[in-house]
Amino acid sequence: MVRLTGKHPFNAEAPLPLLLEQGFITPTPLHYVRNHGPVPKLSWETHRLIVEGLVEKPLDLSMDDIASLPYIEFPLTMVCAGNRRKEQNMIKQTIGFNWGPAAVSNAIWKGVRLRHVLELAGIKLDPTQPRYICFEGVDKLPNGFYGSSLPIEWVMNDANDIILAYGMNGEKLTPDHGFPIRTIFPGYIGGRTTKWLGKVVVSDKESNSYYHFRDNRVLPPEFDAERATKENIWYNPDYIIYKLNINSAIAAPAHDEKIMMSKLARNTEYTVKGYAYMGNGSKCIRVEISLDYGKTWLLAKMIQPEPEFPLVKARGMNPLPRFWCWTFWELSIPLHSLIRCEEISVRAWDSNQNTQPRDPTWNVMGMMNNCHYKVKVHPFVENEEFGLIFEHPTQPGTIPGGWMVKKEAPKKEAKVDEKSKTSAPSNAKTFTMSQVSKHNNEKDCWIVVANKVYDATSFLKAHPGGKTAILINAGTDVTEEFNDIHSEKAKAKLNEFYVGDLASDKKSKL
Ligand code: HEM
Ligand SMILES: Nc1nc2c(c(=O)[nH]1)N[C@H]1C(S)=C(S)[C@@H](COP(=O)(O)O)O[C@H]1N2
Ligand SMILES: [Mo]
């Protein structure tokens, strides 16, 4: 797995070719993980799920109680709304970290219908009143509990397959995926689901979780975080993301893949491959490849195992055609058609005839990026042989490479350095790395970024990434991780904690 936010919290995606090689079902160890903070240590025996609010009889359920209820089990593609964010970050840094195109995975989930549990609690329905089902996780985050909510109408319709899941790929959940229980909302972004679920509350109001409002939004491109807060648009209901949008990406050719052309027979074919997914249960009806910047499109073959998948077939019901899973696609093209091709791009279509935009629209959270996925094709000569090498837009996390990565532009590190220089008095104190390393605890926590020493102690509590993210690096040089994770705003904020320079003989590499 490629780690995206340093040592902690754990956020990771599989390398895209490896993910697709697994086929339709993603093995649990390769399923992407998105954790806002530490994973709580919970046990099946002692965990309780509380159901309360506008219900006749509140429930306090054990995991055995829940596992004894009728269950359903089906495959589902989960996607983080930040999938493909690194492409947005290459346009302008957003307030999110560098997801590549593999914040998407397809596992088999097992659980009890949420409707069933709400009916056990005697939910009080009132068609004249709004009703939301609110969810609370038990993970401890800097801004309170993780949670979200759904309108009741969506939850009570069995066609939507909304479950409280305790099984994944035939086993209990793993800690990273929400053990012992989480919500699963097919057709929605992963961020609306709640792992480590502790409470379900029936309310006449939406969730009041910080993350329900401040995460998983697409704001208009002119808004940065400051203006969004000043104009209070985080609460604008138009900008919240619930359902997924259409997306697709190319896995083969992989980034940096080479084909030596002169060795190959004239009629050799190359198979371009990738994935596509839709939101809201829509079917993927078409995937197309362009070799000429979208002037003409070639129809790819779709691979859609979902309707025939034994668990899906066995349910024997598909009142509405619903597709909760990704579509793989492939297209064999004569190799020679790549010789004069500069770019391979892909777009998918759903059953409502919606498709993906050609170009990205930057937004401050870098979410729902679904422009055509474009792979550049470069000719090269090696040992007097002619070949092609492929370049994806980016590589996840800190992995270098990608045509969107500005090669000549000053590095992000340099910016930190400049800003810190302006605030650094000329007679700045200097510290050796061994001195810095003594400030390694919650009461006294120093870090080094780009040869500057910062005392982060007073910021631990307020840190949006949680205190552990900093503490785990206390007394060390975190230049690379820090630069990779943070926005320009965060980098500027660093100056408030400046205490001196790293002694020159021990300077870390820029
Ligand atoms: C005094 C030093 C630090 C400051 C001022 C700071 C500031 C911030 C800010 C403002 C954010 C919100 C997102 C953004 O604007 O980029 C953030 C998120 C984050 N920070 Fe820091 N940070 C500091 C140190 C660190 C260190 C040393 C690490 C670990 C290497 C770290 C890891 C993270 C992570 C993982 C997130 C994102 C959490 C998530 O989205 O799940 N931070 N930080
Ligand atoms: N309690 C809790 N639930 C959570 C999160 C979290 O950090 N804490 N992250 C959310 C996000 S943004 C996503 S995309 C999915 C990821 O689920 P996964 O890690 O099992 O892939 O969980 C969601 N539920
Ligand atoms: Mo997410």
C-alpha cells in the first residue's frame, strides 16, 4: 500500500495496476483506508450500539444481538470523494492530501438492514416533519466524533441496501475498516459512512458532526478555505456531497511502462485497461478511449461481473437495476496506432447519459475530481531501439512523477524555506539534531521542517490532523511528510512555532 499521510493517521491506497490485477473483488489488505485519526481499540464482546432519538424504545445492542438479526451480503465499490485529488493539488494545493486514482475498492459487505434496526426501536415517522438518521463513530478526533446523516426516505427503502455492516470479504471487519461495526451506503461516497459506529440517532436535524459539514464538500472554485469560512458557506446544502459522480481511470498502460516497438511484430496489439464507476446505483453503459485528444472515441469492452456474481444472483431480486460495483473495461488497439498518439484518454457514461468533463474544475477540498483520465505517450530511443513510455498525470502520495507535476517550478519545500526565512531573525538560535531529539513528548514537542526548528507543543491540541500525527514525529525531521500533507495555509502557520535553525553541519536534505 502507498501511505499518503506519513506514519499517522493511516491513509493508504494500493498501486493502481496491483489493485486491478486482483479482479472484481479487492482483498481486504489492498482495500484503500481513510482514517481521520487513531483507530479505536474495540472488542466484539464489549462494543455496544445505541439507537436513540425519535424512537419508541431506545436500543442498546451487543454485537451478538446485531449478528443474530437477518442479514444481507453483497459486493460494493467504495470510493473516497478525494479519489484522484493529487491531480487537483498539481493545479493548486487543496486542503487535502495526495490521493492517486486508487481511493476506490470493491469488497463484499455483510450486515443488517438499518431499516430493520430502526423498526426494532419503533422509529416515530411523521411525514410532515423532516427526519434524519444520524451516525456517530467512537474514534477520538480533533474536532469531535466522526459522523454524518441521511434523510429517512433513503434509509427506509430496501432497494438502497443501506446496512450496518459487521462483515467484510467473509470475515469480521478489520480495525482499519471499522471493526466491529460501520455503516455502508451503496452509491454514496465513502465519507458519508461511519466506521466504529457507536450511535444511531433519529432526529429532525442533520448530523451536527464537524466532519458532516467541513469534510466532503465541493465548493465553487473561487472559494479558498478562508473565504468559505468568512462567508459561512460550509453549511450551504448545495455543496454537500452525498452520491458519487461518474469516474474512470486507466491502469494499463501503467505509469512508466515501456514498450520496445522495434522488437514487436507489425500487427501486435496492446490492451488498454482500467476501471469505471458510477454513483447512485446507475449502470455504466459505455466506456470510450480517445487517442486524439477527444476528437474521436473508440468503444471499449466492459467487464461487469456484478449481476452474475453469485451473492448478487442468489438474492434473486433486482427490482430496479442497481449497480453498486465498478466496471472494468479494456480495449485492444494496434500498437502502431500509439506511435503518433500523444495522449490516451478515457471517459465513461452512465444510464442517464451523463459523462465526465474533459478538464478538471479545481475546488478547495480537491474532491470529486472526475475529468477524463489522460495518459501521455512519449517516444524514446534506448540502445538504438525505438520505444514508447507512458506517463500518468500523477503518482499517489510522495511518489514522484507524472505529467501534471511541474518539473521546473520551485519545489514546495523551497516555499516553506522562504517564508520561514523572512520570519527568522538573523541571530537565530541554532540546535543540533541531537538537541532537537530531546524535545520528544507531549509536554515538549519539537519538529524540524526544512532545516528550521519548530516547537509544536502549544499546537498539539488544535492540530486539525490530531495530536498523534505530530507527536509520533516529535524530536525528528519531518520535512518530507510535512510538505506532502499540508496546504499553503498550514505551511504559513508553521512560522508561529519557529524557535531556531538546525545547526548547519546536520542539515537535512531539501
Ligand atoms: C506546527 C506544525 C503543524 C502545523 C501548523 C500543522 C497544520 C495543519 C493544518 C492547518 C492542517 C489542515 C489541512 C491543511 O490546511 O493542510 C493539518 C492537517 C494534517 N496534518 Fe498538520 N500541522 C503541523 C504538523 C504536522 C506534522 C508534524 C504532521 C505529521 C507528519 C502532520 C500531519 C497532518 C495530517 C496527517 C493532516 C491531515 C489529516 C487528515 O486530513 O486526515 N502535521 N495540519
Ligand atoms: N469513524 C470514522 N468513519 C469514517 C472515517 C473516519 O475517519 N472515521 N473516514 C470516512 C471516509 S472519508 C471514508 S472515504 C471511508 C473509508 O472507509 P475505509 O477506510 O474502510 O475504506 O470511511 C469513512 N468513515
Ligand atoms: Mo473519504
